[in-house]
Amino acid sequence: MTDRSLTTAERPLSAFEAAVWDLDGTLVRLPVDWDAVTRDVASVFEAAGIDATGADLWQLLERSGDAGLRTEVERTIADHERREASSADRLPSADAVGRFEAEGVCSLNCEDACRVALETHGLSPYVDAIVGRDSLDVWKPDPAPLLETVRRLDADAEQTVFVGDSERDEVTARRAGIEFRYVRDLEIDPAGRNEG
């Protein structure tokens, strides 16, 4: 793994052969009530006799393995995501999907929710690989999910760009040695050329 600094304007998006997209906040916006998800996950802990007071969703997810609750916690989160995935709003950057030789999604959402959201918005024919939160035993910002997405695409990491909306996405790309672009910095040309 390479840990290199990236600038957001090194090459235009159109110069890459492959793109890996984050999902929520990048291609679509999932209308998940994360406070309700956190309450439901906390209930899983409480039902097992484990105090979850004051913990946020990520803390609970991280603690779920040691508590022997990972499967139930993952199922609880994924149920919320899957229910809302078909109601996701398509974001303007989704118009750039389908313009690369290979494309994938690397998301903190469960893989099924990614598939549903992509299918709902007609993007699934262009996406060759999906790695969700439940695809591996680690999550972004660990580089493994992004590297696995690139591997599944059979893409050259140096010809791949990761597009996301968060600092976590940027850190993931840096740790993986893959160039990164913030979705907010993209200019999507409706004529089919990617800029930014």
C-alpha cells in the first residue's frame, strides 16, 4: 500500500480508465433515518444486556464484533438501508457513470442497498463491481475495500480514480495509493465529457 498525498486537480476525470464511486452522498442520497438506525442497534445491545448509552452508530458497529453481535447489528443496519435504497434521490454526479472502461462502487452502505439504489436509477449496467460495508471484515478508511473494488474491476490502480464526498473517502484513497476527487469539485458535462 502506498500512502501518498493527493491533490484534487492532478488529472482531469476523463484521463482515467476506471472510476470507483462512493454511493451515498456521491451518486445518490439514501433517505435513511440514521438516528432511528442507531436506536435500533442500541436496542440489540441492550437486549443482550450490554449498555449502549451514548455510543454513536459507528462505535456500536465497531463494538459489535467483540460483543458477539456483529451479524444482528449488520442485519439491523442493512434492513434500514435496503428499505430506503429504492427511494434514494439520484444526484447530478450519477450522470458521469458509464463513461469509463470499468466502474465500481465502494461504499459504507451494505452491498444489497448499493445494488438496489443503482438498479433504481438505471446505473447498474455500468457498474462492474460493488464492495459494501458487509463485503469485507473492514471498512473505509481502511484501504482494503477500495483495493478490493479495483481488483474486482481488474483495473490498474494508477489509472483509477475514487470519487467520494467525505474526508473518510479521501483518506481511504490516500491509504490505497489511488487518486481521489471530491464529488463537489466535479463538473459533469451533459455531452458526455468528464471534467474536474
